[in-house]
Amino acid sequence: MKICLLKPNRHSRFQINPPLGLGCIASSTDSKHVIEIFDAQLENLSPVEAAKKIHLKINPNVIGIQVYTGDHHWVRKFIEWYKSLYSEKTKIICGGFHVTALGEIAIKYLNCDYGIMGNGIPSWHNLINEIDSDNEIKERLITSYSNKFVNPYYEKMNIDRYFAHLHGANIPLKGKRPLVFMATRGCPFSCNFCASHIVHGRIVKRESYFITAKRIQDLIAKYDIDEIIFADDNLIYDKDWAKKLFKFMIKMKLNIHWKAPGGIRADIMDEELSELMAESGCYYVGLGIESGSKRMLKLMNKNLNLDQVEGTVNILKINEIKTSGFFILGYPGENDEDIEKSIRFSLEVPFDRIQVSKFIPYPGSKIFDILYSKYSMMDYQEDDFNTIYDNVHYEMYYGKWIRKFYLRLKIIKLMLKDFNYNQLKTIIKHPQIKEVIKWNF
């Protein structure tokens, strides 16, 4: 069969990552099938444009779509167009976080043929074989979980196309040919705002440090990579494993830059780990703080000792590793005093950058279940996905916070020191820049 794995267009030109999840599905598909990965975001296509191009280029028997909340409107329109323009016989399978969180309601809204909940690998393999054999498939929604660590099929992602789209707004890339890479999957923590566990699980899955380092070495050689962007939920959760990995990377003389922008724990750093990170090529990490208010951290079920954060930042700074503190603004129950505490905390701790995200309740998170307990999930999908939790008061605080942090002489000097043209282009594309301008100028 001919199979197309589709990444929807999220209508953002800011930092477009290769679809590692689809890459893992591709590597788990029987080699007898012809498989193509199609990135509608990278090509900036509308649903009808994507439908036409996929039919012309691939004409698949099966289309598999990775659906995040926020993608679901685009995906629904794509399925309508594809089925009406071409063939009802083409089977469309949807999976990912949105389908896993909402189940039957999601696949009813999307109007796909089948849905897969969970990480998808075992059920995808079986479902494809059943479709290929033209067997009767009784279950439209299938649950699939596996603790097996699967590596993405990089060859199918054409990763050269992504190099120009991986620049961040905070810290410029040091390499010219960066590769997004996951060394671990899963997070054992239970933050109320996070839905990562519904797909990746709470058990941290990984290969040995030796195999992980060898994979990096092989990818460097194959694609001439000069930077690794770790996309892990928490790369250093197991400190002993992480130290062994970094030691082996040093021993192998990989001579690359790397960063972990997705965030690491801010309360488990030690001097040895920081030194190994730096020596193996690390120059930047994100730190998940979320709030400078202990009351809010308790409401979030974020088990973080704020007193340890400054020490972590200073240990990393000694080894010339830059840090960005991640904060959430507008979490339910947050008041003006809590916000001011977060602002003060971000100013007192010597972060090089901060990232402030306006709270969005994502399906699959505990806080979503609380907020939407009496709300129709079909109505939720029909609406813009944050309709019941917009707050202009928080919008105004966002601009104030960003202005207070970044319009300080020491931060301006740091940014000018690092600044380059690619970063300027990325900043202009950043979806929150217009919001800052809107509320402050």
C-alpha cells in the first residue's frame, strides 16, 4: 500500500520542527509499504491545497494524521476536502494528543475512519495490516500503549528542509545544520497543566547511554550535523544516566553544540552535571519554573523548590550555559499578588531570558478536566479552543512582565552580544510579539 503520514498546518512560521512522532510511526511500518511524510506546515498549505498535493504526489491508500489540539479545525477541513475531491476508499487514521484526550468525541468531530489513542505504535502496525488484507475492522477507536523506545525514520523527514526553520527567538543557534533529537520519552511528574503523559506515559523510556551517543554520532556523520536540539520532556531526570551520556559524548569527540530548550528540572542540578553538559557542547537550557508563587506551584501540583532555582542558574552560568526561565501567566486561581511574585522572581534570579506563556487548558490535563467538566466537548471543538478562559487582565500583565524583564540594560547587552540576523527574522515571526505591541504601544 501507499501510505501518507501528514503533519497539519498550524499556521505558524515560527520554529517549524520535523515531525518526530510521524518519523517513529514510519520506522514502525512494514517495509513492504511505500510511506511518505508530508508536512503541510512546512509548505504552509491550506486543507484543500494539502489534499490536492497529496493526491497528485502520493495518491495514498491510507493517510495517517498527527492531531494536536489547535490542529483539529484544519484536519477536519482536510478530511472533508480529500473525501469529497478524491476517494472515499482512502482510509484516514487520526492519532496524537487531541485524539488520545477526547477519544470518540474527537474522531466524530474529525470524521476520520479510525482513531488511535496513546503512542500508537503497536496498534498502527496491526491496523495497517488489517486494512492491507481488506479484513473487517470492528473497532473504530483503538487504544495503544507501549514502553518500547522507537527511533524516528529521519530519511523520510527530509531534515535538510528544516534547518532554516529551527532558529529560536531567545538564544540564536550556534550551528548551521541542527537536528531535533529525543533521547528519552515520558515524564514521571504530575503537573496539573500538562498532558504529556497521555501519549508518552509517566515511565521514562530510553536506550542505554552508549546506544544514544552512537545514534547521535551516526546522525552527525550521515547528515553533517553540527548541533543537536534535545526535544525531551526532561533530559536529565536520571542524573546518573545523563552524566554517563555526556561523558561518552566527550569521549567520542563529537564536537557539536547542543541545547535543551524544552525545559529541564531546575532543582536537580549539581556541579559535576553542569560541567559535563558544558564540556559535551551544551550552551542553553530551558528551566520549567511556571510561577514564583509557592501557593500557585501547589495549585499546579508543580513539585519544585524555588529556593534551589537560583543555585541551579548560577551553577550553569559558571559553565557558560545560558538559561531561560519558563513561566505560566493566568493559571486558574492566580491573583495580582501571585503575578507580582512571579515577576519579581524572574528579575531576582539571573536568567538570561524568560518565556512567559499565557495559560491554555489542554485536553488530557487535570486542570482541563476541572474547567471543562460541565462543558460539551463537541462544542469545545467547534469553538476556538480557549474560549472559556480568556482574560484581558492577564493580557495586560503579559506586556508589563516582558517589558520589565527585557528592557534592563544587562539583558539588552546580553541580547546584543548574541544577536544575529536569523534571530531577528524569528522574533518577527513570533506569535506573541504582536500581543506585546498590542498592549504596550
